Amino acid sequence: MKKLFKKRLKIYIIPLFFVAATFLFTTYAWFAYSGLKRVSADVDIQSWYIEMKKDNEVVTNNIVVTLDDIYPGMETVTELVKIQNKGDSNAALSYNIQSARIFDTNVTAVTTGQNQKSLENILSHDYPFHININLNKRYVKNNNDETQFEVSISWPLDSGNDALDSTWGRNSYTFQNQEQQRHSSDNSYSIRPSIQIVIELAAEQYIDSNEASDMTYNLGDVILYDVVQNKGCDSLSQTCLSTTVLDYDSKKGNATLTLLPNIYDNYPTSTYNNYSSSLSSYTSSWNATVSELSLNTIIKVLSYDIFNSTFSGTNISPQIIGDMDSNADYNNIINKVRTSNGSFSFMNNKYSYLVNTNCYWLYSSESNQNGFKVIRNNENTSTIDIDDGAAVCKVIPLITVNKSDL
């Protein structure tokens, strides 16, 4: 078997040319290097300064991600670009996959007839290897707010589909061998990397609209909410609960938020078969809108960690959950985990609001199936396991609230 070793993505970068005159640098940096698309006429241009860094080196917004060698069992390779707003005006962020080549095949939104989001989904799930992209936050506030743009590429040793692993393993070997032969025949020939993805990071003036990211509420934010008065509150009590926002990139036009009560509060415990009745009894005096804490909701939250949130099972090596915007992909992963008696894993420090030393249930809408339970596995990770039918775990509700009530 090929020796495993740590690999790194290559991100081709263009170092910024630091103009000696501070005034000129401040004036032109945004336009030259930060992908500004739109800015209103009444904004002081000198106030715009978005800085992007990889490994503490300032880079441009045009990124080419390449990987020379890819094979089953390779270590997951990751890269991140830190984006910081050093200016005086808020900025909205986005990215665009301009092209993606896998071996000799160009995969783009144009060639596939898909939009950008569908293209991300294809790269994440349609191959035995997985290419995942994430922007932690879709905006950066003024005065040094920051976020991260992330890319990961992985190929688990056993994806659960032996035929697919074999086919693409041969394709990888053939491509790399052909590239070496071309170079041997012509020394001027530049060997192409196995994977090359061209991505443009873009920033534009933040404009308050229904489609804009709601900068007031972010995934993981803590909100106090009174479940009897059905509105925000100021101090903890039996009815004023500490809750965590579970929405990623909530828009200004979204009227509601999804809140998870503190999982360390006192909740009823039951077997999974008695989940619904226990939930109904516990929340009977609440006026807030409640629902089951579902497996779908939590897996969606975990999928935003494209470095460490994984699933695995019998004959399935740990692999990144990846993009979960498609119900078909979600159902496929759940089926893999169920049929392989598998589990999910996530990092405690990334999702501290989901970590508990006592198990709690995640509701699954699949009929005649056992539920899933979450429990802290060790100091670093927690797991989501399939119920064996005998577990007794906490029953925790999910709350849907109107932003206007906060």
C-alpha cells in the first residue's frame, strides 16, 4: 500500500505590493485585492480595507487550489484563508467556483448545467473523494471583525463503495502516470495537478436588505428566552432559559430563529419509544413554539465543520460529512450509518453547546427505526450513536421564535 504522509493543498497566491504611501495603499487596496463588486457613491473609499491572509501572508482574492496526488486513505488536507475587515464599513462576503478540474475532466457550473450550490454538492458527494468549501460567516463587520474561508479534500480508505473506490483509484493512477510520461517525452511540459479548483472570493458593501445576512444572530450565539412569556428576557429563571442559535447565515428577511435550550438544564429522561410523550409533557406549560430536536437539524449544524465533523461505520472509514443542502445526500449518509451500525463524530471545542456527559436524544422522522443519541466521547470529541433500544436519555426540545419577540 502506498505510504501515507501528510499532504498540503497548494494555494497559488499573488503577494500584495505594499505601496510606500499609506494614503495610496488605503485608497486602492480594496479595489485591487479584495474583489469589491459594489459600493455606493456616498461611501468614503478610504474607509475600505479588507485583508486576506494565508499562513500570515497577505494574498489576493483569486485562489487556485491544487493537489498533486490523491488516493484512497490519504490524510485529509486542509487550507484556510483568514479574512479581516480593517476598515470602517461593514462588508458582505461571497465566493464563486470559477472552474474545477478533476484529472482530465472539467467540472463547472456551466458544463454540469447546475448552479453554484449544486456544483459544491457535486464536488462534496459525487466522488469517493470529497472536496468541501466553507465560509464561516458571510459578512465581516467594520473595525477588525474576521472570518475564515476553508477548503478540505479527503479520500477515506474505505468509502463504503468498493466499485467506486476501485474505478477512481485507477483513474487517479492513470492520470498521474500519463502526466509523468508526457513530461518524460517533453521536458518543457508542466505536470498538471490531479485536482485544480479556481475560486474567487468577493466582498461588497453590506447593504441592509431582506437577502442580506442578519448580523445580529449567528450560529452559536446565546439568547435568553422566556418560554412562557414567549419573548426575550434579561435574567435566567425557571422560564427564562439560556438558548443557542442553530441557524447558519440567517437572512434579514427570515422572520424566525431556531433556538436550542442549554443542554445541561434539567430535562426528563426516557427511552426513545417514549420520546414524544415525554417531550409533550415537559413543554405542556410553554407558550413558545416547540418541536423535536431532530437528527437532521444537528447534522446540518455539524456539516459546517469541513475539517473534523465525520461519519463512519463497519467497512466505512471516517469521512467528512460535507455539504448537506440536498435531502438526497442527507438520506444517503443516514442510510450508510444505519446499515453499517455507524456513528457521527464532532469536535467538542467547535460545538461546545452540543456537548453533554449525559446522553440526549435526536429525533428521526424515519418510521420503525431506532433513534440517535448524543454523548461526550472523550475530552476532544462527542459522538452521535444509534440507539440499541435500551438507552435512557434526556429529551430536549427545540424552540422556534420570532425575531420580533427578541
